[in-house]
Amino acid sequence: MPYLRVALDIPLARLFDYMAETAELDMVGKRVVVPFGNRRLVGLVLEVDELPADPSLKIKPAEGVLDDLPALSAAVLDLLRFCADYYQYPLGQVVHTALPGRFREVGYFRVPPACAYQACDPDALMASLKPQARTQRRVAGLLAQPRSEAELRALAPSAWKLAQAWLAQDKLRSVPLAAVTLQVAAGPALNPEQAAAVAAIAAGQGFACHLLRGITGSGKTEVYLHAIAAILRAGRQALVLVPEINLTPQLEARFRHRFPGTAIVSLHSGVADGERAAGWVRAARGEAAIVLGTRLAVFTPLPRLGLVVVDEEHDASFKQQDGLRYSARDIAVYRARLAGVPIVLGSATPSLESWQNAVAGRYRRLDLVQRAVSGAQPPSMRLLPTRRQPLQDGLHAATLAAIGERLARGEQSLVFLNRRGYAPVIHCSECGWMAACTRCSARLTVHLRERRLRCHHCGWEQHFPPACPGCGNADIKPVGQGTQRLEATLASLFPEARVQRIDRDSMRRKGSFEAALKAIHAGEIDILIGTQMLAKGHDFPALTLVAVVGADGGLYSADFRASERLYAQLAQVAGRAGRADKPGEVLIQTDFPEHPLYQALLADDYAAFAATELAERKLAGFPPFLHQAVLRAEADTLAEAIAFLNRAVALAPESSEVTVWDPVAASMMRLASRERAQLLVQSAGRSRLGAFLAAWMPRLRSERNAKVRWSLDVDPLEL
Ligand code: ADP
Ligand code: ZN
Ligand code: ZN
């Protein structure tokens, strides 16, 4: 009797054996329902064997195979095995992270095969329509050829409804989707840099990683679209990953518009469960030609994968911060390598990991230096020294003058401050008291409008105290700038201006962000105050001024990645200014105008910035010159967390090439009433670190400690 080796969503790093009545090799990659304790679980068959892995165990029969989905291919299973190894995460849980939620439920999930539609008798269909029914006649004309649902929907919502009605009346017949000929709508003619990039991507045979560097508006997306068109013509599929915030309806529309007949599946957290599962199935069956998604889409099965694109590859949202702590960008590169296909990593400010890979010759650099639209000038950038300058509520006189000019000209300004709330802290000048969160090692942020103090780490809130709880002083003051305070300041300085703040607090209600974007486009707003939320992915044609305040914090941070993030953020927010025919201006208020980061930014010299940073990292022994993993532990008390980590150090395998540091309290030691500590492990060799972790983790997992929750983070972005 054959045995099925099944991956279950259980936090144990092993597979589970079940007996099958009959089993064929093609059960590998399929879902099964199995008894587990007194539950029924859905598992995935990873192996079929003649013998059980452990003959001493009593083995139960599997209930049955759910034969509704295409089996996961060996290529996808290899990718999942790699993830389990690399991130030292139980394979069963990796498998279930990679599957859409629907497939983890016991039950069938059927997706009707996608097909195309064609008029049975085009002339008769046309003749049956009134001469004045223009839309109907246009749709009927199109249906002389096979057309996909995507194509009809792209045409007009009514086109798809019409087609369904005609199908019901037997005026149309369904034909295989493959009968639809690929259409590629014309885009702008590529400039020489873009053409060279597209040619380089298409030229290679097999795997190659291209690092496409170009500022916002330099035409990277256009390069992706051309490269995708080439592989679609060859009958292959494309996987395109973008950060959540960039996956806008505009981007989707741009893809659908370019490839009108093509089934494009969009996968992100906003897509309902059922739709996500259906999209996954269509991709796995090869019916969808393009998967456009966020990090979770990296695992989507694509039997004819021909190209992978990761846009804004430096973006931190590609890294999952809980559970399976994977980097979708890194997995995408590995996936392209496994599949033997090219991958394009695009960014204005590549991650220093990717940049170093290009410097070392592992990745090929493709540069777009010009803005794609002729006539559009990059914004002029200026630093406004703030040291020993009289500021008006934190704003430089030149900033205020520039906003005033925009108002007079009917143009928009954005004041960028990446700190929510009214002020970062409230302070008593008599006794030095500051409002702190009782559950975290963090200050409470002042939210004046709601008259509340709020912890941005755990969400704890309390009323604004009427007087200092320490000494009774009634004169306690918010200190520092937050977006709310900036909003109040600007509203009083420019009473005639329409001011809109855009941050996570003001955009909490569903739909409010979309409404604000619409108002900006309609020119109903003069001054925008925004955090990171506004920095990315949006095009505001009337916005000609970006003023940055409070950026200096990123220059001298303890976090070695802070300056990399700051550069990326400033380059991105600067890219908001002057995209159309109007030249843009960027003003950065700073106490350190001579700092090399600002100087590189001013010269738009990312290479210079990267070279300086990489030299420092090499000297100091930081990634990408070393590989890191961090073991985190949390418990009710710091002592318990540290004790666990000390035990972990004692269990660590001997390795002269891996450094295990002492446990330390996390920089955010208390979080939501739990205390946290961590342990850094690093090595110059990626595979040596991997071997070390592979030997270490099983020992740690066999430790029982109910008080401590721990997790391993390989290639952590934050320490
Ligand atoms: P990025 O992705 O680098 O921000 P896009 O590809 O979105 O840049 O291009 C920015 C704008 O320039 C878009 O409106 C795009 O249609 C246009 N564009 C891109 N390439 C060209 C080109 N070669 N000629 C004219 N317009 C172009
Ligand atoms: Zn006091
Ligand atoms: Zn808190």
C-alpha cells in the first residue's frame, strides 16, 4: 500500500505520512484531506512512497484527494523547499503560506475553464442588430474573431454583458482561449536607452538578472511592458511584482490597455479570497498570461514562465515581517534562476544588496538617465540650512515664500514630513516628565484634534492630561513637529489655501485616500501635507513644489540602513514635483547641508551615494558584505527572553565561520506589554550561515518553553 508524505499547516518541521488506497506519482502536488488528532486538515502531497518514513508509527488512511486544482508542479515545490531551507521555516507552513487561503479549507474549489467567444455566424449577428445600435454593432464586429472575457470587459462593461446574452441565445459559441490572437496596443516609441534595455533583456538565453535603474518618470514601466510583449509573443507568461502601494488601478489599467485580449490576474491583499484563488488557478492552468501582484504573488504557479519583473525592488514591503519572513524580491530572483528565465529588478534607488551584486558583476546594470517624456525637466533641488535660522513653527522663510508663489500661480505644494500626529512627544518643562506608553518602551504621540495621546507601536491611547502627572504643572507642551501640527501651522499662515493632510490617521476611513487623490487631481487642494503614504506611485500634474522637513533624523541613526532608506524616500518624494510640463522645485530643510547624502541627492548621483555607503558597510562589517540572521524572543519579562537566548547560544553548533553575538534587549524593548530580546548571528558566507542555521534550529525547536515566543529572521531588514 502506498504512503503519502503530506505537508500540513502545523508548526513542526516535518511531513506526515498517510496511507492511500491507490496512489500514483501524479498525486504529488495535490491537495488531500487527512485526519489529524480530532480535526480534518487539508494537506499537500509532497511525496509518494512504498514505505512509511517511520514504520513504528501507526499510520491513518487519508480521506481523499481534492482533485479540483492543477497539482503544484515540481518547479513550485522546489521553490517552496528552498524557502523552508533558506528561512528555516516548517515546510508545511511554507506550503500553506504560499497557497491562497481558500485552498487551506476542506472542500472543493472549482474554477470553470476560461474560454473565448466568437460569433457563430458574424453576418447574421450583425444583420439582427438595428443600424443605430452603435455599441452593439461594434461588439458584434469584434466577435467575428475569438475574443476573451478580459478583452470584452476592457472594451466596455456592456460588451461583456452583451456577449453573455448572445451566448445564451446561441448566437455565440465558446472556443479555446488559445484561439485568441495576442494583441499589443501601441505605446510610445522607445528612446535609445529604453530600446537598449529591452534588447538586453530579450537577448539573453536562460537566467540573467538585470538591475534597471532610472528615476521616476524615466520610463521603466515602458521597458517592462515591451519586454513582456516579447515573451507573450513567444507564448510565455510573465510575473510582475510591485509594492502594495504602487499596485494602483492606474497601473492595472495601463497593463490591460496595452494587452487588450490578455487575461491579467491581479493578486494583492485587496482582492477577495475567492477571486484570488480563481486568479491563482487561472495562472496555474496557463490561462492567464500575466500575474500582476504584491509579494504574495511570488509563489503563483506559472507553467510557461518567461520573465519576472520586480518594480521598486528596494521597497521594504517585499519583505514579510511575520510568519515566513521571506523577501519576495530574493525569492523572485531564485525563482527566475530555477526556471532559467530573465528577471528585471527596477528602481530609482536600488537596494545596496542589489547594487553590490551589479558592482560584482552578478547582475547586469541597465540605466535610464533621461526622463522619458521630452521636455519634462527633473526638479531643481535646493537645501535650506536651518541651523541658527529663525524658523516660523519649524518652517524656513524660503519654504513659506515658495508655497506663497505656488498659491499665487494656482499650483500645488506638498510639505513632506514622515511623522504622524501633532507632535512626537509632550513634555513638562518643570520636572522633565514626558508621556510614555505603559506597554512599550516608546513615547506617546500627541494627537491634538482628538485630544488624545497615542502609541504608534501598540495602538494604546489615553486622554490628554490636563496637567503634568509628575508635578501638577498645568503648562505642559507638545514638543516637535508632526503632520497635524504642520497642518494647523500652514492653515493659519495661508488662511485662503485649501490644506489637506494625508497620513494614516486622516485616511483611516475606507475610500478616503481615493477621494483625496481625486480632489488633488481635480485641483481642489492647494497645500498637501503628507507622509510616506504620498511619496510613492502617484502622479500629480499640478504639483510643482515639494518641501521636506524633519528629514535629518535618518542621517545619524543607529540603524545602518537608515540612510539608505532616507535617500530612497527623498528621491521618491522629489519625483512627485513637476511631472508634466511645469518644472518642479524641491526644498529640503536641514541642519546638515554639507552631508554627503544630501550632496549626492542634489547631484542625482546614486552611484556616488551607493559607493560611499558600501565602503562604510564594508569597513564596519555590515550586509551586503556579511549575511545576518536574528533570533528574536519575547516573554513577560526581559530576563526570561534573555535566558532563552542564552540557552540558544549554548545549543549553537560549533562553527568558526559564524559569529554568534550576545543576546541584547531589542531596541524597542517593551512592545504591547511583552519584553523582547534578540540575538544576532552573522557570517561572511551565505551557505555557511545556512548550514549553521540548519543544524541549530532543530535543537531549538526541541526545547520546550511555553513562556517564550521566538522566531528566526534570515536577512532581517531591521535589527
Ligand atoms: P517609470 O516607470 O520609470 O516611472 P514610466 O514608464 O511610467 O516611467 O514613464 C513615465 C511617463 O512617460 C509615462 O506617462 C509614459 O507613458 C511616458 N513614456 C515612457 N516612455 C516614453 C517614451 N519613450 N516616449 C514618450 N513617452 C514615454
Ligand atoms: Zn512636571
Ligand atoms: Zn505602546
